[in-house]
Amino acid sequence: MVNKVLKRGAIATTTIEDSKLEPILRWAGGKRQHKWLFEAIANVFNSNRHRLIEPFCGGLAIALGVDPKWALLNDANPYLINLYRQIKSNFCGLGIDPDLKNYTSKESYYKLRDRFNVLCKLDTSFFRRAELAELFYYLNRTGFNGLCRFNQSGGYNVPYGKLSNPNLDHDFGAYRDRFKNWVFTCMDFGDIQVFPHDIVVADPPYDVAKGKQDHDYVAGGFGWDDQVRLANWLASHNVPIFACNLATDRIVDLYSGLGFDIQFVEAPRAIACNGERAKVSEILATKNLEAIAS
């Protein structure tokens, strides 16, 4: 029977307090401040039994907040996944002076952005993959507002971030230890294999009102047809499912029509024109939570 009951209520939003590691990247749409989401997952997640699957892992705020022993973390952005794979396989920082703080000026940023775009068009040898990873990390930490955006020609075009003191001091060794049993993949979410002891947490690019381009920073785009395909793919699996999205009318209708329970949450908007964090209404759609074995 289709369950169309909508569970309404606002949940307070705070920063991560329990995770020892914060996300490496500044990531637009990241869930670093969504402690309510981690708590909802923690209510059913057993790290010794379950594997976390994220079809859209982004900046890893969810994975680091949940801290699973095993995980399959996927994203359509190959440069993002390359960075995580390089860190896992002993990222050593090739191609740029080890002291990245020497390159935080506007002129340096655009020079290194050009270098990144040149490398993107070349074959990805081992050394180039390592340099691409370092450049991607650098551009993310020093670019504008945690955006990751490419033009129609495939060129990375995020402008300089004008940060006076960008944080470029991450201890990658600590993340390497955490990544030990995490698998990073770059594929369409529909190609991910889900097994009985998996828990799926989907945080896709959010739906926007027709005609708006608020989320054009997503490489390749993610339109309404993709939203529908994702919701149906999630509903097709008999494992616990958590899905976040903007609470547009059509998103609410889509997920409630597929039997998801929906909770409305007031959450900070990741990108705001004036630099402040505006509150928006999001949904947390859940399904099959009763499938957790005792």
C-alpha cells in the first residue's frame, strides 16, 4: 500500500560535533551542518553490519558524519573521485610546490586553474592523476564559495574566491586511514549494485523551480527526468533509504507517491548571494526502515 502520510516538523540544525574529521573540501550543498540527518541514519545504522551507499557523495560530509566501516561512495564528478582515490592510495602532492600557501593570490589561482584545464584534456597517467587531484583540492579551497562548475566546453570556470587565509593544511594521512574500507566510484547511480545489508543515503543536486538555474554548478546537470529516475531507483530497493531534497511541491508529490515517509526540515541554504546562510525548507524522505533486522 502506498503510504502518503507526511510527517511535518522542523528539526534544529547544528554543526557536526561527533565526527573526528570534517570534510576536506568546501562543497556547495554539503551536509556538514545537518546533524539531524546523521542522527536519523544513526538510529538504524550498525557500522559492524551495514554498508553505507551514497550515489552522490560530494564533499563526504555524510560519510564522515556517519563514519561507516564499509562504504561505497559514488559521484558523477571524476575529478572529485580522483582526489579521494589519490588520498586513499597515498596522495603525495605532485605538480605544485608543497607549500600551497604560496599560491593564494588571484594571479596564481587563474594560472593554476588554466593548468588544471590543460591536464583535463590530456591522458590521465599516474602522475597527471596525482597532479589533477592536488589542483582540484587547491581550486576548491581557494575558489568562490565551494562551487564546482564547468562550462559547456568542459573547462573549470569557478572564479577566484578572494579568501584572505584559505585553509590548505589538511592532514591527508588521517583521511587515508578512514578511507581504508571505503570504495570510491564514478558512475551513473542506476549502475550501483545494492545488497541486502546496505543502507542508501541519496543527496542529489536539489530540484529547483522551472526556469531557474540555481544549481548549474553541477557538472552535466541534473534535471527533472533525473529526479524522477532517481526516486524510482531508490524505491525499487528493499533496503533502508534516506533521501534529501528541496521541498518543492513536485518533489513532495514524487516521493510521497512512491511510498516514502516525508519529514519537512528547515535547513541552511548552502549558497546565498549575500554570503549569509538563508533557511530553506527541505525534505528527508525515508523508506524501508523496518527492513533493518533486529
